Amino acid sequence: MKAVVLPRYGGADELEVADVPRPPCAAGEVLVNLKATSVNPVDWKVAAGHLDSMIPGEFPLIPGWDAAGVVAEVGAEAEGFAVGDEVFGYVRRPVAKWGTYAEYTVAEPWMIARKPASLDWDSAGGLSLVGVTALQALDTVQAKEGDTVLVHAAAGGVGTIAVQIAKARGARVIGTASVRNHDYLQAFGAEPLEYGPGLLERLKLLVPGGPDAAVDAVGGDAVEVSIEAGTDPSRVVSVVDPGVRDAGGHYVFMSVTPKDLDTLANLIESRELIVPISETYPLDRAADAWRASRTGRTRGKIVLRIS
């Protein structure tokens, strides 16, 4: 099969496109013929060895965890899926080795769910990591109807999904972003707020009593600004900064569950959630996709089309 392979820890320049054996489909697993995956910052952070203490790499390594494709084989004792089922999910294992930048990957049934018929392959390939992360962050701070929810980096992959889920729950949503992304956020029902110097003052003017909950998807001073604006620390969550716990908040490093995938699928089917695609690349241009991701200026998702 064709795959993007990393022979050693490194970055975009070390990625190679190669023909490699298909991963074995063991008992309790399903083999998925992938149609699309996506680029997430965690991909190149793992590849660089920055997360080695949490997710060590075994080389040669195929990056990627987001998955969308068709079940090609069902191993013994794997229940819930049949050959031909269209699925999406998040295939993360304790050791990075058989990723999703490839024509095939193996998954345990709890890592995947049936793809909604209304979800195209590009969007399915870009949904799982950002979708489950946003969902678990909002659940952690109990974002609900009537709340004012602040989303930092609201035009990014996680932020865009968090905005939509919070709106679907009946919340007022404030989203920080550069001015060029304000129209983009308004299209999703968020009230845009320019990030950078003076953010705290602008936030206090817009929400004098402070947001009820805050989601940090960017780091920096986002947690500090949220709390200084009046948000109870117990309702502040970061998906990038573990230090939020020192301030009394919560840190979320997502772990996929079937329930969360089904929740996302239902939001897609009810037209309360879409997956904005920033750029699409063929699999053999994964290195270019990584370079685009590392600029930090993309909005929505960067998708790799596989077949």
C-alpha cells in the first residue's frame, strides 16, 4: 500500500512516500480502506519527538490518527461492523506506528463509528480529533443553554467546532480571532473579538460580568485573560496548556469514545455542525500540508485525500 512514512524523528523534510505492507488485521480489529485523513498539530509534534514521554514513536512510523474510509476486513471477535461499512473515527494507540497517512489502517471497533450519509469524505477525514476535543472541552465546563461561552482561537480547527457545538446547545458564543476571520466566525453565529494586546479590556466591554465558561485552544495568556475577565476557574478548560490546572481549571487531552463520535454524527445529520475545510492535499503532498499547518494561520481543517 502507499503510505507517508517517517524513518526517524523529524519534520516535513523527513516525510517519505513509500510502498509498505498493509498493517495486519488482528483479532478484535477491523481493516479500513482510507479515503481521507487530516493534518493536526499533534501529528508533527509526535513526529518531532515533543510528545515522546506520552506517545513514543516506533520507526518507520506512519503519522496521522484521523480516519475516514470503508471497512475492508473484519477480524475475529470484532463486533459491530461489516465489510463495506463507511466509517470515520480516531485511531490512536499507545505507540505511534501504524497511522492514517496511508491507504489502509487498522482500528478497534470503539475507535470508529458509521459515517453519516450527509458527510463527505473530506469532512469525515477532518472531523474526529477536533470534534471530540471540542465536545469534551465543552462537556468539561458544562457549557449549556443560556451560557456565554468564550472560545479562544475560534477560527482554528477545534475552535470552529466548539463554536458550533456551543451554539447548538443554545449558548451565546464569543470567539477570539484575527480581524480577517471575523466574518468567518459571524457566519457560525459567534461574536468575534480581536485577539492580541487589549483583549482583556475588549472582553470586559463586551461581557461586563465575564463569560460563564471559556475554552482555550491557543495557549499563551488565554487562560489568564479568561479568569481576569470574570470566568470562574472551574469553568475554564484548555486543550493546549496543562498549566491551566495550576489556576484551578481543566486540561483536556482527548480520548475518543463511541458515544462522542455518535454525538458528532447526530449533529452533522441535524445540520447543526459542518467541518470547514481550509485546504486539501493529495497524500503524496503531506509534507506541504505539514508546512501549511505549522504557519498557524489556517482556519478550519487541512485534509489529505487518499483515494
